[in-house]
Amino acid sequence: MKRLCLSTALVVSLLWVVQPCWSMETEDCLACHTEAEDVGEENAINGQLFAVTAHAEEGCTACHEVGDEHPDDGQETGMAATCADCHDGIDSQYSASAHSANASCTECHDVHQALPTAKVSGLQMNAVCSVCHDSADVEESHSAWLPEADLHLRSAACVTCHSSAEKFAVSMYVSQREGNDRYADFVQLDYQQLKQFAGDKSVETLIDADQNGEVSMDEMSAFYSNNERSGLRLWAMMTPDAVGHDFKAMENRADCTYCHSVDPEVMDNSFISLPQQDGTYKLIQMEKGSTLHPLFGTPDFYMVGASRNKIMNILGLLILLGGMALPVGHGTMRLLTRKNRRKEH
């Protein structure tokens, strides 16, 4: 009897130890769930993008419950975790916002493509918002108080002003007039389009010629000189380092001097953001000060007020006063000497 009990305990123990070896691995899931023909469009994911997410590091079974015989067991896949289980701080912040009553986490985020802000473009950030917020309505509401509303909306991610993010960067994207028509609007180019210009070299070489991981003013100047005919330009957007999830109108963002001031801290970092073959974006640091440099910076980006100089301010004021003094002085002298002029006549 004692031997039977020990044998039973040993078998149970071995089953418990070996069981994880029988469970589904992420590779097993991706073998099917990257093929829409096998699992249907609603259950297929982009394997390349998923591979670079933090969720991929956790593995599929961290969120999904499946049986060892899946999918042959005919059982529905269950959830092993919710977003709040890992993102409790974000969940608390978002739950207190007005958005939480209108959209769940997965209505804004594709959990299989959940990338950090550094790996997505400003336009991709705004595309999430535009699912509910019509672009025309947004521009109209902002035009009521914001000068050049269209330009501002194209130059900043929505979450730059509508979240509690505190650190920002200027992200520069390679763009070209649509169809290379001189009268068309500029559009950002994707990886395949940039690859046509780069040829057998990496797309990074289009602007980071020496590929040292930093774009100098000389390289930026060369970029514009070399691409004068092809029409490649750089379009800038102000994007946050990390996004808050309180989503509301931040009062300090309505103050123009938050951005439009001398050497604004929010502009300390600037990057070239290049699309990659896997669908993500790669940041390349720009030489400090190159974005806002009044003479040698990018010709397509100028932050009003950011490059002001006290000496130039004084000289400008003196020129203005001098220009006013001449007609005022001349008029005053004519007024004071009018009697003498009458006697002469």
C-alpha cells in the first residue's frame, strides 16, 4: 500500500513538472495566427509587428487561455489576464478620464501591435484619435481660438496637447509632394517609397550618410542639396516621449509660450524618424540645436519665437524707433517752424 501511494505521488509530480512542456508556445500560435486563410481575418495578426512588442516578450499564453489540444478541442479561447493586470497605473488614470466611458483599451490599441511612441509616427498616433474625432470637426473647433489651426494640427500629435505628457521631441519625417507635383500637399513616405531612393543601401543613408547614429547639420544640408530634384523634404511633428492616459485639454498647452519661447525645453530633443521594413519607426538623433538653428537648421521647420536673441531684439527695437523718429521728427519740425515759413512767403 505504501509503495502504491509513493508511486502515485511520483507520477502526479512528474505530470505537474512536464505539463508546461505540453502547453502552447508563442511559436505554435504564430504558426497559424499569422495566416488569415487558416484562422480568418479577425483572428490573424501581423507577426512582424507583434514580435517587437513588449507583449511578445510575455508570450501569447500570458493573456490567452487555450487547451493543450487547441484548436482541435473545439473550445473557445479564454482570457488569462486583462490590461489592468499589468497596466494598473494607466488603467486608474484612464478610468478617471471622460474617454473611458466611450472606448475600451482595445478600441484604441491593437494589443498585437502595441508599440512605444518612439516606434510609431505622429500620424499613426493621430489616426487612433480620428476613428472617433472627425478631422474636419477637430480643425473647425480649434480654429475658433487657435491661429493657423490646420498647421498646428499637422505639426503636433493630438496627445502632445491632450495628455499629461511632460517630455517631448521634434520628430522629422521624410516627405514629398504627392506625385512629386509642385502644387500638391506634402505626404510622408513609407519604407518602400524611401527604399526606391536608397537603392541597395539602407534608408538611413538618405540622411545619416556616415551611419554613425547622429544627423549633423552638414548631413542635413547635403540631404536637401542631393534631393532638390526629387523633392524630398523633412516634415516636423511635436511628439511626446510617453503618453499620459488622462486625455483632456491641458491648460498650459493653450499658452503660446509653452512652445513659442526662447530655447523651449520641450524642443531639446529632435530626431529623424524613419519607417522600417517591419512596419515600425526608427529614431536617429539630430545634432543638438540643428532643428531650431535660425541659419543652418532645416528650411522646412521654424518655431516662431524659439530662436529669438536679446541683442537682435534690442537692435530691432532701435531700428523700429529710428524709423519712427524720422517722420515724427520731420513732422514736428515743420509744425514748429510753420510761422517762419509763412513770413518768408
